[in-house]
Amino acid sequence: MTFVDRYLVNFDINDIPKEQYDVVVIGSGIAGVYTALQMDSSIKVAVVTKETVEISNSVLAQGGIAVPLGRDDSPECHFRDTVYAGAGLCDEETVRILVNEAAENIEILCRYGVNFDRGEDQQLLLSREGAHSKNRIVHTGDSTGKEVCDTLIKILLKHDNVRIFERTFAIDIVTEAKKCIGLIAYEEDSKSFKLFLAGAVVCAAGGYGQLYNYTTNPQVTTGDGVALAYRAGCRVMNPEFVQFHPTVLYHPEDRSFLITEAVRGEGAILLNIRGERFMPAYHPMAELAPRDVVSRAIFQELQKTGSTYVYLDISHKDPEYVKNRFPTIYKTCLRYGIDITKDRIPVAPAAHYSMGGIKTDEWGRTGIEGFYACGEAACNGIHGANRLASNSLLEGLVFGRRIATELTGQILNRTLKEARIPDNLCHIRKSNEPVKNAGALKSRLRTLMTEKVGIIRNGENLQEALNQVLEMKAEIEGKAYTTVEHWELVNMLTLSELVIRAALMRRESRGAHYRSDYPQTDDVNFRKNTVL
């Protein structure tokens, strides 16, 4: 299942330029930035990000952050909702950590100056999203992720102990005897390789939404962090669980703009192309059912009606309230000639979130000493088979802070060993022939995954997808990988194979994984995690 070579590029440890840090963080979304911020100011940190710090999945998060603050709410209630959405696969210990540590992390964000929406009494306003039994989503209009990330990045830029490396591609972690000693990266602006030596590396590189043609994810989410961890020997857990967001704008000029679940939380309803409301027929919670239920219901309505989209309608609500509550959605849709206070919004499902990732424990530790993971790149069992809305940003906060706490203690107490340059470590690939048609292969792969490994799957399609992925891998096996596009292609093929193999192994339907040839949930044989 692995590529022949442990590393994607040639290097000689004695010749490659090096920089020494205490901790290297891969990724500049909420998980990565918050981890760096929570480190003690005496700790030297490098943040390596593939594009600029403003580009991440976190920035695009509209809905908000789940936190049990309401008088009628509690961590126990938040726990029950999370476990219900996770369809029997949540790790209850990590879920309890998430819900019990939620409030203190939101308090930290408030102290940092994050401008959450508040009522006239200055209390945080709480909204509701799918599968939540209480109002518990703190938000900033419909651009919560951007507000949080902008605030945290602004503060991080003032920290003298942190250096940010933008447009720097994390290629592989360097390991020796199952210990991580650093990261090999490529600086796009200087067109040069660099070895970041560090006693600890934290992977917060995000998910793998770009495996699909239609996704809410930015172009950078090609699974690089999960793939480099897998090459290094980490276990990957539950990659088959890819969440499709039910309501993504369906317009000729935009098939990736998310219409947050909070719109349904505020009373929007779903209508098929005939103008018929359909969600009450699929689930008692109707439009507020778990995301996997709503996505499949829309998919089935599209098949019934022969349409390529359904409608989301919030036009029955007060226009001024809608404009103020969802300013980004209102302005964006208006650019496409859709006035959401009067018009129905055409929507369809799109790939949104990866529940699977690098297997970690409750402190973000992986199977490699000194290598940690958090956020969407990690899988600690919180989300199970289907993530509860607005738990993603919260996960990045809670477990980013836990990693920072652990590493700060180790570094200050001198129990974390400083990275040592190993003797004569080098990697030489056998071929210098470059990969050809990488862009075309990436496009072919996305189409394949969309058609064969999407919302509704079956064994025949999955096997055909696996065969084609193996063919594509064979085309580039042993070639020289010399560009970002090459490295992305290898990572996407690696993740696609993992997703498909896990989906073939899980002969049941559960959460975000639905097989038409095994439509029932099988707790006897499959109430367990898939670990590759």
C-alpha cells in the first residue's frame, strides 16, 4: 500500500541547509496557530504553511464553535449530541475532554480579542446547528473562522519566539529509530530545500477535501500532512469517513461556496426542484438532522427529480435579520443574482471534512516519538463516523492547547531531547525521469473519487476506483518528484488509496460512509475503527 521510497526527494543530511527550533508546526489554520500561541514565550517555534497564513480551511469556517454555555446546556448534553452524531464510533474519553475544556478555550479567545456576537446584555449569542439539541454555537456573523484566525495570526505575528514560513511546502518528516527529528520542506520563493531540525513537530496541515471535484476546501487541502505521516510509519484511522456538507452553492460560477448549517439552524428549509419540502420524510429532526442524513436525502431527491440541485429557502424570515446574521452569504449570493431574503438558494452537497487522519491519543501523540497531530489532520476519535457541526474549530483549540501544554512542560523541564543531526543520513532516488502530466492525473483522480467514492458507494465502484488508483500510482512509481504539483499528486494518490481500501473493508453503512450494497449498520462486525 506504500510507495517504494520512504522520502519523496533526494537529500544528504550533511549538505541540506538547516535551521534549529524547539518545535515546528505544520499548518496555519486554527489548530496550528493556536498551538504555537499557547507555547511558552521562551520556546523557539517555526510555523510552516503551504501558502500564506490567510489560506486555510479554518478561515472559511462560517458557522461557529460549539461550547455548552447556555443555562439549559451542559458538557454532558454536548457529549451526548457528539456521540449521537458520531454513529457509535466516538472515543468517549476524548469527547469528554473536548466538551469539558471547551469553555476555557473560548474564554481564552475572548481574552485575545475575538469579537464574537453578543446580545444587549453583552452575553455571547448562542445559535443552533444540525444534530445539536441546544443552542450552543458561538459565532461572528457567518465568518467565525476568519474572525478567529485573523485575531490569532495578528497576535502571533507579534511573538518574537515564533517565525512563520509562508509558501513553504512540508514534504516529509525526518525520522531516526521511530523518533522525529525534523521536517524537510521546500521554500517556493527561494526554490530551495530546507531541513527544520526540532525536538518536536506538530502536524496541523488539515484534511484531504481536494480528492474530490466539488469541495468547500481551499486548493491547499491535498492531504499532505496525513500522507507524510503515513510514509513515516504512523497509523491512519478511519479515512473512509469523508463528510459531505449538504448545502453548498450550486451556481455555474461557484460550486464551492459553503452555505453554513446555521442558516438551517435559523429556520431555513430544503425544497426539491418541484418546490416540495422533503426533509421531514427522512428524519425526525428534518433540516437539523446530522449532516450525513441531510446529504444523502438531497442526493436521493436529485435522483428522484432528475435535477442537479435543490433549494434552501430562508426568505420567510425577516430580511434585515437575515442580512445581519449572514452578511457574507448575503453579499456573495447577491453577486450571483440571488437575493437570499427573497430568492431560494440553489444548493448541492460537496466534500467538506475528513473525519479520518493520523491516529493520535488524547495529547496529540502519534506512534512516532516527538511527532504530534491535531485539527483535521488528526484522528483522535472525537468525530467518530460523522462530525457534529461546529466541533471542528473547537477540536483544533482544545487539542492544540493540550499539545502546547505537554511540549512546554517537556521543554522547560528539559525532558524533550534536542534534535540531533544523524550521521550520514541520505536518500537517493533511483530515477531522474520526472513525472509527466501531473495536472491531468490529479484531475482524473478527483473525477474518479467523485464518481466512485462519493456520498453513496458500492463494492463494484470502490474496486474499480482502487484499480485505477493503482494504475496511476504505477505510472509515477520510481519517477523523480521535483515540484509541488508532483508531491501533491503522490499525497493525493496515497490518501485516495487509503480512503478506498478502508471503504472496501467497512462492509456496512455508518455515518458519512454509506454503501448501497450494505445499507445496514452492522454493530456486531464493524463497530470499530479502521486502522491502516
